[in-house]
Amino acid sequence: MREMISMIVVLTVLTAVSGGLLAAVKSGTEVQIENQILKFQKAPAIQDIFPEATNDPLAERFTIKTEDTELQIFPTLLSDGSKAIAFETKGGAFGGPIGLMVGINLSTDEIVDVRVTTHAETPGIGTRAKDDLSFVSQFSGLKIDTNFALKGDGGVIDAMSGATVTSKGVSVAAAQAKDIYQKLKPEIVKQMK
């Protein structure tokens, strides 16, 4: 009985110490991880969406918090003087979540462009959503109230051949962006002034 109690005490101490160490490592690397995500995932996507931006969207980013989401907004001034924003949404795909950075012109409520930021899709098949811009370019210039579903589901987007699940994940992410934008546009405009 005494041996069992001492084993329980030792295991409890070991798990408490291990848990504390893991928590310390996580909190110590959170800022670095966020900076790496900004630098290597979000920044290239924003640069591709807004190549002629006259400001630094990363430096001017702000966060909008609602009851169910926390959204990082990247405000942009376009070369023609109009204002635009970019933010990231996620849709489920074959390999897991697929991140989509969506750029929207605030004056026209049109999508400027979209870029896939993160994915775990099959190389050569699902990865084409990020590598081959012919798929994501279908979103450019569409009004935000467009049905972003695949044509087979009643929408306007052509699926990539052999990567229907990935195509659907991108379409779902675009539809989420539409819902978020329509819900939060007044707050976004207010914060950009």
C-alpha cells in the first residue's frame, strides 16, 4: 500500500513539473510563433493580393473581437486612393483546415483577390490551390454577395480537377469571409477612420 501511494505521489509531481515546463515553453514562444506566421504566411499573401498598396498593412493591423471570433484585419490603401482590407478565414479540406486570405475593397464590396495561406493537402493535387493561381483567380472582382460555392453546388466557382475537396474547402473559406465581412463591415470602417 505504501509503495502505491509513493508511486502516485511521484507520478503527480512528475506530471505537474512536466505540465509547468510545457506551459512555460508555450508562453515563451507564442510571440515568436505569431511573428513567424505573419512573416512567412500572411505577409506574402497580403503582398500578392495588394501589390500596389501605399501603406504597410502588417504594421497597421488591428483586431476585432466579437462574441464568437477574434479577427485580425489588415487595412490597405490602394494606389487609386480607395480603402481595402484583408483577413484570413479557414475551410475544411482533405488534409485538414485550409487558410484563405481574402482582400476586399471597402468602396465597391468586391473581392480584390484571394490567396491560400496554409494547407496540408496532397502534393501535386490539392496544393495546386496555393501554387496554381488560375483557381483562386476566379474570386477576383466578384461582389461579396456572390454565391462562392462550387458550380456543382449551385455557385460560380469551377473546382480544380482531381481536387474537389480542396476546392470546396477554399469555397467554404470564401463564404465564411463573406459572412464575416457583411457582419463586421460597420465596425471595420469605424476602426479604419
